[in-house]
Amino acid sequence: MSNSSIYRVAFIGCGKRAHEHAIGIKADSRLEVVALSDISSASAETLNTEFGFQANIYTDHKEMLAKEKPDVVLICLWTPLHLPVFRDCAEAGAKAVLCEKPMSATWGECQEMSRIAEETGCQLTFSLQRRFAKGNQTVRRLIAEGWIGQVIRMDLYSPPNLLDCGIHTFDQAISYMNETPAKSVLGAVDTTEIYNWFNVPSECGASGQVVFANGVQANLYSGAIDTWEPDGDVSKIWAGVRVIGSEGFIEVMWDGQIVRGVNYADASWKPEMELSSMSDQMIGYVSHAIDCLQSGEEPEASHRKALRASEIIFAVYESVRRNARVMLPLADVTDSPFITMLENGQFAK
């Protein structure tokens, strides 16, 4: 750091997601953006101009890391680049890295990112910014206060695909249960179409069952969704979680929109909907990460928490490969079973 209160910040990747992260960076007076790196200098210049960073521009992130020695780095790159670039940042002495989700394209690479973070002490977080939506924070509080009783079941909904989108739903569910990990997964994938998001092939849909360590059973649906917003038609499939308790239930979309909440003993109970913009969430995510960098506490969107959600994703794929239920922790798997099966022609029609 240049002094006791200002952190030197650098971006690696200056596309659309970098602009969303930049909103959070710009809002925090403890952060000073000193460098931007992108293979397209024009993209870096656009980010620089839009946010008034006055940062130095690089097309080689390794050169930037060596010359600028940033304290905090934001990685806003396609998924296969996350591990090698994070390794470069940690080796260069970065104190914290805020990385775009998902973690990586294979389970082994996800674990390696976590290993590097633990070994080097570089604080690694992933942009699971929906944890900072007001509605999601409220739901965590309502569940903890017992408004729906003991959590018994969950329905998990996500647009395709599991790796890039499902991680939000799994993380949302885990956060509602005070970070309880999964203990078993049974899954199936739909390969009617093969998608390619950020240079990673994926399924167009998935379904299955997740059993968590506290005994909660969750049904999974990933695929085409009807609406991104709360709708009067209760048959609509949406992105989020339905939490079913012994004394009621609550339905929440990704960004914390509480669609409905029911307490069986109190018909008047109705949680208010609290809306949070993506900007609000990114500001909360960045600010909290810097708070934790200063305090040493585990961040809300830490690599350990991202790893728990990622493990479920790769366990779904491994369940398909084994044609059986998979017990966690996920052992003897380092690849992406989905990609391996795809490359082996297992999904050929």
C-alpha cells in the first residue's frame, strides 16, 4: 500500500463485467486504481475514461503486475484464464484478488485456486455478489429467527448452465443454511443443445437431488426459465430458491426478490420485498472484501464458500458419469466430468 489507508488496485480484463466491478471500486475511498490490463488497449482506455481512473494501460498483465505491484487485483476474464492469472497475481504479491465467477472449468483447477489462496495468504473472493442483496440478507435473518421453522426441503432453480449460473443458486441455498455443505448429489444433464459460455462447453439443462449435511433435501432444476421477475402466475419457473420449513415457506429469486412468504400459524405474516440493483450488490461485495482484508475475517464471498457451491456442480456431472449418487467431499475427480464425457462422444445423438 502507498500508505496505511489506500490500496493500489489493478484490473485484468476490462470488458463488460469489469465495468460492473468498477462501480464497487469507485465507491470505496480506500481504493485507487493505478493500472488496467487487457489484450485490447481500446477496452482498457474505455474503462479508464468512463470511470476517470487515470490508470496506466497495459496489454500484458504480467508486465503490469511486475511494474505496478498492486495490492488488490480484479480478474474479469473468461473462465479458463482464472487459475493461471490468479497464480500470477498471488506470485506477484497481491494481497487480495476479486475474481469473476465461476471459479474454473474443472474441479481440480477450482481446488488449486483455493490451495494457492491458502498457501500464499492472498485473499481470494468470487463475484457471488447476490449475497449482498438486501432481500437475501433479510431471508437469512428470517430463517435464523425461525419464521418458517426448521428448514426441511428446498427447490433450487437456475437458468442454464450449472457452472456459470447454477453457482449462484447453490451459493444462495448454502448461505440460507448458515454455510452448510452438501453431502450427496444425484444428477442428470440435458444435452439436447450444447452451449459454450466464456469458452467452456456446457449442458442446456440439468436436474437432480442434493442432500445437505444437515439433512435438508433439495430438488434441482436448471434450464429455460419463463421470467426473471416475480410474476402473478405461480407456475412460472424462475431463478432462485424455495425454502420449505416445518412452519412455513419462503420463495426468493436470485437478487433477493421475495416472491412470497407464508407462516402457517400467522396468515398476516408477509415479508416485504426489498430490491437491490446490481450496482448496490457490487458496492457491497467490494466494500466487504476490503473490510475483511483489513480485519483478517473470512469474506462473505470467499474461495472456500465458492468451492462448496462449485463442488455440487461437478458432483452433478460426476453423478452422470457414474450413473449413481455421489457422496461428498468429491474425491478422485480433477477434470470436468461433463467436458470429458462430451469429448469422448458420450452425448452423441
